[in-house]
Amino acid sequence: MLTSLVSNGGARAQHPDTWAALFDLYRAIGQQPKFEALAVEYAQRFGWSAPQWFSMPKLVADAAAAGERQRPVARGHGGDTTIGWVAPPVVDLDAVAELRSQLLQLPLPWVLDWRAVRRVEAAACSALTQLLGEWSAEPIEMRWIGGDAFLELLGELAPNGVKDADPAVWLLRLEALRLANRPVDFDQVAIDYCLTYEVSPPSWTPARCTLRASSGGGLTVAPITQIADVSTTFLESQPADEQHTAHVELSGQLVGDIGELLRGLDGQIGAATMVHVSCARLIRVDFIAAGDLLNWVIAKRSENRAVKFVDAHRLVALFCGAMGISEHARVTVRTT
């Protein structure tokens, strides 16, 4: 939608703030090639320098690495590799949602460990196929530990000639083979799919993603510690008078019930009457979390405290406005 608005003839082609929202989106999801292409168009359109590139997922990952040295590491002959996601024995919709959310916070290349998988639920097959399709369209780098075994498992879950097997498993297998750049295997599975269900299979198109699949042999994996969806930091300034300011930070993703997080913030801000919340590394906020945040802001206001969210990217700021948060707290956007 944003791309359409700023394109030639778009309703906001001459509106710099809409361009800035699209820049913010690409930084929030770590899409440097799209950002740089947009920067060229922006300079040509307005004659101004475009904003500077940075990846918010990388900022979050770097902050987590600095504060949590116990992050999962797989050691092999190629050096240290951070495992971004470990698949559970049963991959369901929640697991796919966790995969999508967790990788958003990590720098490339992404490393996925499939070795524990024994079953993929039908509903999860469709969601995972869609996610793999999104990865295929992007110039990203990935590594799958246990990837060969995962592909073999998909073949076992959808055997040739068995029409009772859910076609979603076949489509997931085909998308995984395309992502892995295995055209010969793809063609054979496509033929088997066609013979089994008597329908045309998906056609082969090369993936832009670079994926290395391995068996995982020879790797020693440290105990897994998940990276939190959201983190906070706190530094309270020394008051110059009775009215003092607490500085806190929200980073990563605010997803679902964040009541515990907000109760932690209450303990950190103490008696401060001014609360500044840095959103410089806040990637996104979902509907439920925004509702909790609104209630927290209203509670602070009832306590005669003023809350200010600073350095938010524009889509977060707009969502705060849509949820009514901006009516009770000041929200400012990052200007660089």
C-alpha cells in the first residue's frame, strides 16, 4: 500500500512523510535492498538525501548479544553460528508464529534447527508454506540444521499415491525444495504430486534466497535460551528538583499480553513524575499489547505522571494514534 501511494501517479507521490513511513518499514523488517532502491527514487524525486540505513532487527540482536552472552551457539568447523530458532517435535500454528516473530529480531544469516521435528500439523503446513514463499522472494541467507532430514520427513508425511494425505504437506515440500534450490528433486516431487491428486503442480521458479541445508552432524549445541520478544532498560536521572524524569526503553516486539512487562516498568520508574520511553529499537506492537499499553498510560496519567514515547518509527507512532495512546501520552517519531 505504501509503495503504491508513493509511486508515480500515487496519491502521496509528493508527500515526504509517506516516503519516510516506507523507509521506516524497511528498517523495521531489515530489508536493506528495498530501502536502498527507495533511497535512489527518493533522491530523484525530491533532490534531497535519503535517510541513513540501519536494521532494527540487528540493533535488537546486538543489544541482546551484549546483555546475554548465554545465547544459543552451535559450534562447527565453520566457526560460531547463532541458532535463531529450534523447531519443536510437533510444528503447529503457534510454532510457525514464533518462528516468524523470533527471526525478525536476528541478523542474517538465519539458522534454523529442524532436527527435533516429528510431525507438522496440516494448518501449520499452509502457514509455513506461505512463510517459505516470502523468504524465497527475498535475497536473504539461511542455514537449516537437519534440513535434509526435514525434507525426508515431509516425503514420509505425503507418500506417493496416497490421496488421503493432506495436499498441504506436498505444497510445503515443494516450496521447501524450491527454497533449497533443488530443481531436479522439485520436478520429481511435482510429477508425483500430479499423479497422486490428478491436478497440476506448482511450477518451478528460482528462489532469491540462499539456503544451505545440512544434516547437523558434528555440531554441538549449547542449551537454548530464547531471546525475549521485548526488553527494557532503565536509567533514572538525578532530580534537579522535585519533578524528575525516568528513562526506560522498549525494544523488539510487543506481542500479546504485556502486563508482566508493564508491572516491571512500574517498579523501575519509582516516584518519577515524567516517564520517557525510548522506542528507538521497538520493531512492532500488536493489537493486544497496544491495549495493555493504553491502559498503562491512562493509569500513569491518573497518578499525575506524564508519559512520552520518543524515537518511534512512523508505523508504531500511527498505531499509537489509532489505539488512542496519543490522546494520553506524547508520541514523537525518529527524525533521522
